[in-house]
Amino acid sequence: MPYVNIKITKEKEAVSAEQKRALIAGVTKLLGDTLKRDASRTVVVIEEVSTDDYGFGGESITELRSKQGK
């Protein structure tokens, strides 16, 4: 049973339910087409992570963005 975990940062403009549905459907189709997996047995989880809790290169995304003026 394929299990996919998609992690994205929480932004000011939230990811809509429609966008999440599209991600779930698209990833499920990709696995089915590529790996010949049964869509009914594919699990997709989307997690939205605070930019304070998401780091890159030793700094949080919040810190990195503040340095870039965003």
C-alpha cells in the first residue's frame, strides 16, 4: 500500500480544499500509472507546517524570508 506524505509551509494565503483534492488525486494517479498500484489502497497525507517549524540550512523558513525581505 503506497503512503505519500506531502509537507508544505503554511502561508498567508491558505492552500484551498480544492488544491488539496487536486494534489491527492494527482499523486494517487501518478502512483497508479507509474507503479501500477490500486488507487483504493493509496494513502496521501498533506501536512501544513508553520514556517517557524520548517528549516533549511540551519535556519527556519521564517528567518530566511525575513533576511530576504519577504
